[in-house]
Amino acid sequence: MTDTTDTKNPTTPTEVVARLAKLFAEQGESEYLGEAVTQAEHMLQAAACAQRASASNALIAASLLHDVGHLFVGADTSEISGRDLMDAGTDNRHSHTGADWLAAAGFPERYLCTVEPGYFDQLSEASVYTLSVQGGPMSQEEAAEFAHGAYARDAVTLRRWDEAAKDPDADVPAFDHYRALLADLLIPLL
Ligand SMILES: [Fe+2]
């Protein structure tokens, strides 16, 4: 089947989703930060974890797209705004923006290392590296502040799926499985 959608300048949910599918297909094959899976496999596995856990559609989408910024490296980045991607991870029943969610999503690794004894020890080597780049474990004060944020729980949950989404032998649904779900989330935003 030939996809005639204009992925160069996406303006409809279908076109945005087609652009994402193209990114996954063309840019997703690079390795995921030294792990045994590709970028695309990693995000698809995270989404599958979310779906298995009966997460909301917004959280499934967020899991699917949580590292999509990595796919822009080497890609033509002019076609889709970061705002589109952030909003795809927004729960439309609430007034919080995708930016709020992403702000929280940057910190759960640092949070978990502070509040859960032993969490650090089970991180992969690459995760230990990103943790150090982010500034290491939070202080007790930072952790308390983080826990009160609107998206803290979702961000922490996704962080656990992220760590589980590095299995070179996992058999999970492909990107197409999520097309309708993503388009539904984008409809009120475009
Ligand atoms: Fe990730």
C-alpha cells in the first residue's frame, strides 16, 4: 500500500502520525544509548509495557514517544513541532500541558535513586551514565518537591518501563498498532 500522506508538512492527526511512523522506520534503527536494542525497539517495548499495564492512552503514547527526540538526530527536523509530540503525551481530560509532563519525565531516575534503596544497583550502565549527566540522585528536598508534581507518578511508572524495555528478544506490536490511538489524542490539538 502506498502512503500518499504529506509527511513533509503534517497538518492533520493522520499526517502527524505518518510522520512519526516514518521517523520510527527511518531513524529508529540506531542503537539505544549502548543497550542491546534499537531506539525503535526500545520505545515500542516501553509502549507494550504501558499497554500490558492497562495504562491510559495518553501514558501509552508518552511511553511510545518518550525518546522520540533521539530520532531527530540525523533526521530533517523541520516538519513537526515539538509541541505536537508533547501534546501527544498529554492527558486531555486534564488541563496540564505536555510540557508539564515532560518536565516531570526528566527526573524520575534521580528521584528513584534517592527514595528506593537498591534502585541504583539495578540500573544498566547506560542509565548510570545518563543519571550522572542529569546531576546524580536528588537531594531529599528535591525528591519531596518532585513527588508533589502533577505527573510524578506517571513519570516514575514510565521510568520503570524504560528500564524494562531493553530486551533484545522481546516480541511486541509494531508502530502501526498505535496509529489510531495517537491520532485520537491529536485530534483535539490540531
Ligand atoms: Fe528510554
